[in-house]
Amino acid sequence: MNFSRICFVIGFLLGAPAWAFPPAPDHVLYGTVRDELGRPLGAGSAVVIVSTAAGEIVRAPIALGTEPGANYQVRLPMDLGSLGTVYKPTALLPTSAFTIRVLMGSVVYLPIEVSRTGPTLGQPGQRTRLDLTLGVDSDNDGLPDAWERALIERDPTGRLRTLADVKPGDDLDGDGLTNLQEYLIGTYALDRLDGLALEVLAVESGRARLRFATVPGRVYTVRSSTNLKDWTSQAFALSAAGGVDQTAYSGRQVTVVEIWAPLPAGGTGFFRLYAE
């Protein structure tokens, strides 16, 4: 009986396929896909496709709420490679190259970031943020041509004549935001009054009542400091009676939002508003 059992086990093992096991944890790729005017794509408007030279690996639809400040997330299957054989045909190895495209209807777009530098995969179980911009960037400065041309057409001073005149690091309206920052947060780069601003309305019961304007598709966070050097993430409430349990606010429309943030220890603090 023992001999029969041993033969059965050996026969079973010899007949099993030699797959690598266990598979490595997926690598998560996420970020925000924006159109050529800087507007984040809405849920269901497009599909993100990841592929290699061997073909498509995975695809995921544009969806809100997948990540804070992001509208897509894809999980890329990875393999340990310990047996020399991938555990599935579509698995990837660390540092392998891939291509990411965006499908809108029947049109496939190669994002600006991918056309400049082909991305490579990170390690198993890790996460990589890769924001994607659709459109054409003929001067290779990170700003889509369509967004730059819109500024040139609306420039009342006549100083903007070509795409080269709209530089990502310049601050055309003097509001403290660079052109690239204005593109990312959806503000108008020729109007210093149309920018990212945080207003302190009052201090009530140890909390600061703050106000700021929002635009669709952006996620807003607040940081606080006691010395203007060290800044930490600040939780806040969306009402005077609410609990301090928010760390981010997702803009759904053009509107004004009020929040309540506890003052730092000592009763005096400074606040900053961030948008992405």
C-alpha cells in the first residue's frame, strides 16, 4: 500500500504543468487622464489600455473615486520568474517596458507622457502614479498645443505669438502659479484673480473656517504649519457641526466650498490649499 501511494504522488507531480507559483503581487498603475485643455476625463468616457510587444495586457475604464485625485487604475499581473516560466502568458517582469493608450469611442490616443519616454514597470506589490495628457505637444514642454494656442488667441497684450512663448515655468498673470500648475488645476493662466486661493473667514471654537473655489475633476487637500517651514496634512470637516474626518475634497462643479479645520497645537497656525 505504501508503494502504491508513493507511485501515485510521483505520477501526479510529473504530470503537473511547471508554472511559477505563487504569483507575485500585482503592480498598481494609476493617475489622471486629461484632455488637451487640461480637463480630467469623466467616468465612462474612455478606456485605458496597457500592452507590450506581445499584445494587450489589461484595460480599465475611466472611473471616478478609484484613487484620490485620479480617474483610472489598472492592476498589472506580475510573475516571480523563479522557475523560468511565467504563471500566465500576460504576466510582466519588473523593469519590463509597456505602452499605455487611451481609447475614446473608436479613436486611440497615445498620451504625451508616453510618447516622450516609454514607461517601465516597477516592482511587485508597488504603486506608480502616471498622469496622462491627450493631444499633441509639438514643442515637447509638457503643455498640449491646444491649451497653449488658446492662451495665445486670448492674450490681450500681444506678447504671446508662438507656442515657444508659453513656457511651463512662467507665471503669465503674476498670481504665483506657473503655467503648468494652472493647466493642471484648471485655472486661467491670464487672469491673476482666477487661481488657487484659500480664504480664512473666521476662527470659531478652536477651528478655522476656510473657503475656496473648486472646479470639476480636481481633488483639493489642505496642509497646516506653525512655522511656515514644516507642513503636514490637515483633516477638516465640511460643516460646523461635522466631525473632522475629511482629508480631501473632490470637485464636482464650479462652486465655493467652506471647511472647518482645527488649529494646530498652540492655537496659531497657517494653512495651504493644494489641488491636483
